[in-house]
Amino acid sequence: MQEQNKKLRNAAGPPLLGKLPFYGSAASRWDAMEGVRRGVVLVSLGSLTLVVMATLVKYLGQRVPAMEIFFFRSAVGFFLVLAVLWRDPFEPLRTKRPGMHFVRGATGAVGNACFFWTLTNMLLADAMALQFSRPLFMIPLAVFFLGEVVGWRRTGVTLAGFLGILIYARPFTAGFDPGVFIGAFGAFTGGLVVICIKRLQTSEPTRVIMFYYAFWNALIAAVPTAIWWVTPNAYELVLLILIGVVGISGQAMITHGLSQGDATVLVPLDYSRIVYSAIVGYLLFSEIPGPWSFAGMALIVGASLYLVLTEKRRQAIAPAQPE
């Protein structure tokens, strides 16, 4: 059966691609690769790509304000989304939920601004770990906004993850770092974005959701950018545009990769961004996370991974009782 399907794909393949010298080798090997393996490749490459973006943000943040970097990231993304709408460029104007699009865009802008601030002001690995705390906030948000019922086990894991954030901040020691709460607030607003997406998906196509998200992010980021504008030189301008392209590409690879196979295999690979960030932070910026950081990171990552994977399993088997 597999051999028959392969012959059918080859027979129906694009004739122009079939004439290219690399199509019969690299492209055929990619087609023959099973879904999970394709997912592993895409998620791994996407994670590395987003770490490259975060590294560029931290590097540029030494001269260019974080909000200006965020503006360029959003503006590049907006123009790339416009390309998706080329068949019907006026489709977003026919939306029936402009208010919800604004709420999603505004909360997303706040969350992204917090993330970019942590990248330029905290250790690279710490900023990345705080971004991955978003699943912790999804539990109370889902209860409040979606009316979901959460069992004692998931509640306990969520509380353990919040304890990890407190350990990061060290509020009762001389090393108290309030910047941790900026990163945590960014994760909280990221959770609100997910809630808005679930509401919008009931009536709005994905391309319209993408358009308004990119539009409001760029427009909101333009205000502080204009206030604290720093004119980039040619080299910095290239890097700013590169951040936008790399960011979109990395997120697209991870999103597509996660759809290729079992979440229990693929989701942990995305969390490897924290490990990559720690390595890059040490090699390029001489950053060494302390014991408090490692303890908080372990609790946040462990709790978040548990919540994400159990939620995927719950959706797959639709259990009658919450975990």
C-alpha cells in the first residue's frame, strides 16, 4: 500500500519540480519521511530558529530600544501576512468582531513587549523559561473565561509552577528581581491571547485573525517606538528585518511540526529552546544562571510540560472526568 501511494504521489507530482536536480533526492526523502520524524525535524529547526531570533534581540538591545525591535518584528510580520491575503485584500474589513480582534491584538502586544524587555534585560535562558510559563496561566483563565472544570492534580501542578516563578524572583532575599514579574505578566497576557483565539475561531478565518493580530501589534508598538526612537544604521536595520523574518519562520516551523505527530514526542522538543538559550547565553554573553534560576526553571518547565501534554491527551481521548 505504501509503495502504491508513493507511485501515485510521484505520478501526480509537480512537473517543474520533478525536473529540478534536487527534487528526486532531498524532496523525495522528505516526502518519504513519516509524520513524527518530519515533526521532530521541523520543531527542532523551529526552536533553534527562535533562539537565533532571541539572540539577535538581545544583541541589538544593547543599543536599540526593546520596543523598537518589537515594532520591526511586528511590521515585518504584518507585510508577510498581507501576502496571504492577496486574493482578497479587503476580507479583513468584513469582520464581524473588530472589538475582539483589538483585544487580542492589544493583549498580544503587551505580552510580546514584556518578552522583548526580558530578552534585553535578563539572562537569555531566564527570559525563555518565563515565556514557557504561559500554560500555568491558562488553567485559571480557562476556568474563569471558558467555564472549564479543573481537577486537583492539575491545580496542584499549576501552583507548583507559580512557586517556580516566585523562586525565580527571590522576593525575600537580597537578590530580588522584579523583572521576573514582567516576564510572568507577559506569559499571562499570552494566555489571554489564546482565550481570544478560541473565541475568534468560532466565526473568523485564520488569515483574518493573523492580519489583525499583526496589525494591532505593529500599530501599538509604533507609539513607544516613535517616543524613544533610535535611528539604526544599515547593519542594524538588516538585523531588525532579519529578526522579523526569522521570528515568523521559526514559529511557522514549530506550528506545522506539532501537527505532524504525537504531542508527547514533539512538545518537549520545543522546550529545548531553554537549553539552547542557556548555551548561547553562556557562549556569547557570558551568562551563567544561578541555583535559584535552575530551581525555578525546573518547576516552571516541569509543571508547564505536564499541563500541555495532559491537555493534549485529554483532547485526544475526551475523558469524562478532569485530571
